[in-house]
Amino acid sequence: MASWIKIIEVEHIPSMGSRVVHYGEIEIAIFKTRDGSIFAINNECPHKQGKLSEGLVHGTNVTCPMHNWDIDLKSGEALSGDSGCTNVYESKIENDTVFLSL
């Protein structure tokens, strides 16, 4: 059974940006898209481990700041012919607070 962990209030995540949270040794990037959707993925590009939280958000993708790989925020998959995947985490919003299933 999933354990839902309270993470951050939605208002503290910038639109088209991210915030980083730590859960044990895991570093998770929480992204907010232009339409207010929330996505949570490992803060590490599968290519050269660039910090995805420092990348540019566009649509439901983020571009790694190291080598411009695009990562799908929904699946964690690299796009445009690149290969690799980073973990994604199920999220939900209750009372304007983000919870992750960990």
C-alpha cells in the first residue's frame, strides 16, 4: 500500500519551474507546468546525471541543463531519439498541498 507523504504547498512551486525536496537519500524535483499540473521525478537526468530541477520546463517536458536532453515529466522517459529514464513519483494535491506516494 502506498504511503502518501506531505511535501510542499503548491504556491511555493513557481509556474514553469521546480522545487527540490529530499526524502532520505532521494532527491526529487517537483515541477509545476503552465496549467498548474504537478509532476515529481528524480532530480537526475539519465544521461549524465544533470540536475533536472535546473532545466527549462516546456509543456510537460523539462530540458536537462547539461546536454539539452528533453525528459517527459509524465513518464520520466528521454525524448527525441535519446534513451533512458528517470523515476517518476505519483502525486496528488489536497488542500493546496502536494503529497507524493513513496
